[in-house]
Amino acid sequence: MTKLADLRKSYMKGSLSEEDVQANPVDQFKIWFDQAQHAELPEPNAMTVASVDENGKPSARVVLIKEVTQEGFVFFTNYESRKGQALLANPHAALLFFWPELERQIRIEGSVEKISEKESDEYFHSRPLDSRIGAWASPQSKVISGRGELVAKAAEYALKFALNPPRPPHWGGFRVKPEAAEFWQGRPSRLHDRIRYTLEQNVWKIDRLAP
């Protein structure tokens, strides 16, 4: 087995310059995301969401991005889950997309807000029926007695709501409104390209960072 300290890879697949990037990080994200989709990467919409609770304790988990607009990056969750409670108490988050096949990662930092109930309703009703039932059945992040408890709850709510479960009041979307973003492209000799966007007085400033 190879020692961890000996695991190395040379990055050769691309480059990134200040002159090539878009004027704002959302447009740059969309270009890279389209390229990730065209490359048929497994779940290019998967991202790590890092949050900090009211006691200053960080936590991170992988979720799926569901919408990207100039307003921000939207994902959905149970508001009573660990991440939901942390984001409500301390409405700031960091996002990370990692696409090793393209030797790229994107970091986004910003403030967090709930999206409107109308937006949450629209997305909830677009989900498959079993996912809508699951949102009712799972007390996310809470201790449960076993998988049987989940299955029983799912059956209970399936019987109660049939084909039209409403959106649970504790379930909906968060929007991360970007205040900083970094686009990382792997390069040879560990001289990676790092282009950072920083929002200053509603204008995006673009800098190169040392790797």
C-alpha cells in the first residue's frame, strides 16, 4: 500500500488567467459547470457546504446545488437539521465544488438567506413522490431507533397524503449570496492557477493568488 505522503499527481489539463475569466463569478461558474456536464462527470452538481453553529463549531457535508442565478446558489434541506439550524443561527456558508477529472475546484463564500415559500413550494412539487414523502418521514439529523422507524414513517405519510403531499413547513431552500469566490485550476509543479473574486461596494474585484 502506498504511503499517504507518497501519493502525488501532476496536473496538466488546463490553465486559467485573469484575462480569460468572466467579470463576475456566477458567469464564470456557469461556464465551468457547463464544461463539467459536457465532460459527463459524475454528479457535477455535488458540493460541500460548510457552516458554523452558534457555538463556533464548524461542520461540512455534501449536498446538491439546485439553482444558480446572479442572486446566488440555492440548495434545499430540512431547516431543523444540523446544517439548517447552524445556517439559521449563523447565516454564512462556504461552498466547495471539486472536479478532479478536470483538475478544478471552485470555492464560494457568502451570506445565507431562506428563499421564498413560493420558490420552495415550486421545487418541492417538482420532486419525485418518494422524495416528497421522505421529507416528511425523516427527522433529519435526529437520533432514531433504526431504519424500521423511517420505513414506518414513510408508509404512514404515504397513506396520509397519497399522491399529493404538501411541502413540510420545516423544509425548504437556502440561497448562498456570494461575497467571494475562487477558481482553482491545477497546473504542473504545484504552480496552480488561483483566480479570486471579491465583492467590494457591489463591484467584483479580480486577483490572482499564489498557490
